[in-house]
Amino acid sequence: MMAIHEERGADGSSVKGWPYTDFATGWYQIGYSSEFKPGDIKPAKWLGQDLVIWRSESGKLSVMDAYCPHMGAHLGHVGQFGGKVCGESIACPWHGWRWDAEGKNVEIPYMKGETVNKRIDVKHAREIDGIVILWFDSAGAPPNYEWPGIPYLGDRNNYYAIDATVDGPHRVKPQFPFENSADPHHFPYVHGSGVDAEFTDYIVEGALIRNTMNMLFGAGKPRTWMTPNGPVEGTIDNFCWGTSLGVARFNIEGRVCVHLTFVTPIDAEQSVFFSTVTHTKDEGEDGDVPVGIAKKMMDAQHVQIRHDFHIWQNMRYRVKPIFTGEDERIRYAFLRRHFDQFYPNPVYAENRLPEAAE
Ligand code: FES
Ligand SMILES: [Fe+2]
């Protein structure tokens, strides 16, 4: 039988030409709160780390190094008899030692009254708006900012519950979806829009970078499902915390659709893509299930962003692209340099824009 091998870059990195030696510092999505019920234990691998994720009986979610300090069992692979949550601690499947949410050994069942001093490494994780995020820093530093949550516009109670699709592994880097916000000319080719987009300049606030895109939705068509009364000027507010938590917030005729496009590496080569979307309810709508244009818009976002994937999966990353025109030269270069600071081996010198081809 013929074996089919995926083509890989000569440097061993999954995306050919990728210049960075480790993952960027920042927050990364590793799931949704609803996936973890009290008493659940799950094995996971994110950002090159083997992990166990578990929720205590009282509801506290913990993300820890997977391996038991005793003899090294993976705490996330439970057995038929051992390996369970006991109140506020997790019991190892091998010899039943119990560890609390701080990683402290709280019980050795067959050595009554004795415990060991060795701790399990507990990771920095948060649950915000139903999203579970994990902090990564290649030097082990603790979080230096917090993710404020889904950037709802207006009353957050007026939005449908989040709708999520998850897929992978993909040969894609966390910052790729947000680079859409610097790339006005790909919209007609990749997303089928009638016109190029227009962007405002980026604003940087700590780890957050944002800009706004003005776009004529439904351009060139008498009407579409999104624009039943003909073309409409709308905006897309783009936000990105670190390199991975990229959000596009669509504002079209008073309707708001918020789309989170979070990419999280499993290891140096592959990532998982989390697509999370919510939308305002139309006036008079008080149900929980999206209907009408809201439903179509939410479904469309999950599909639209995936149109980029065949580009990202097969590209060679150009550290020095041929940038042309104001948008690319100023905005794309600015964005690349902004992302650069989060990596342990920045490749763009302080004052040098990557604007000329080699
Ligand atoms: S390996 Fe975990 S209790 Fe022995
Ligand atoms: Fe795109």
C-alpha cells in the first residue's frame, strides 16, 4: 500500500519558513467550560505539554502537569478502579495518591497521616465567558495581563449563547487568522467579497492590538441574505490579545456578530482551531436558538474563516514579504513586528520594518 507523507519544511517546522523557536507568550484557548463537568478528568496536550485537566466537586477547574510525582502515572488516563476526583482533590490511577488544586499531596491512602512535599506543577488557567484559556511563557513567567473576555458590543444579555466548532490538527500558526486584519486585498480572492476592505490604523494597548475595517457588505449585488435591502456600509472591529486570541466583531445595520478565531498549538507542528461565534438577537426575539439572519451569519462565520485554511496550510512564511502600498507596508509590517515581541527569538530588529524583499 502506498504511504502518503505530508510535505514538511526543511527546517522541521510545520509551516515552512517559520522563524520562531518556541510558542509566543500569551493566553491560548484549550476548550470550553461546558466540556468539563464536576468530577471530570481529561488528558490533554497543548503547547508541547502533557496535561491533565480536571474539575473538582465544588467546580474548580485545574490544569496541571500530567505526570504523578510518585512513579509517573498520567493522571488523565484513569483506570477502571483508580483515577478519580475525590471532592477537591484528584486521585492518581496507579496507587491512589491524592493531589489538590494547588498541586499539593494531600493523602497517601495506605500511609495514613503521611504526605510528601513534592508538588505537581499547576498551570495558569482561566474560565472566562465559557472559554477555557491557558497561559504559556517559554521562560515560565506568570501571566502579565488578563483576557477581558468576549468583546460584546452593547448589552451582553442580548446575545445568543456561543456556538462553537473545533477542528484540527492544522498546520497553522496562532497569529494567522488575525493577519486578515492587515490584508485588505485577499478578501475578493479568498472570501468572495465584491470589494477590498479598508482598515484604520492599529491601536496597541499592552498585549491587545486592534483596528477597524470598513466594508461595503453585499457590494455589487441587488440583495443578499445578509443585506436584503441592498449593499450596506458596515464595520468589523478586530481585536487580538497576544498572538492567539483574535476576534472579529461585525457591525452591520445594528446587528452585531462576534467571532472568536483562536488557534492553539498542540506541538511545534500542529494546532487546533476554535471557532466561537455569537450574535445579537433581533428586536422581539427572546428565544435561545438563533433564527433568521443571526443564524445565517453565525453559520457563515464558521465557514468563511475556513476559506483561509488552504492558504495557511500550504504557504511558506515569508519573513520579508514584498509589501506594496500603504496598507501592506505600514499595517502588515506593523502587525508582524507587534507579534514578534511575544516570541523568545524576535526576528525583526527594533527599528527595522520588514518591508523589502530579500
Ligand atoms: S504513580 Fe501516582 S500514586 Fe503512584
Ligand atoms: Fe481571510
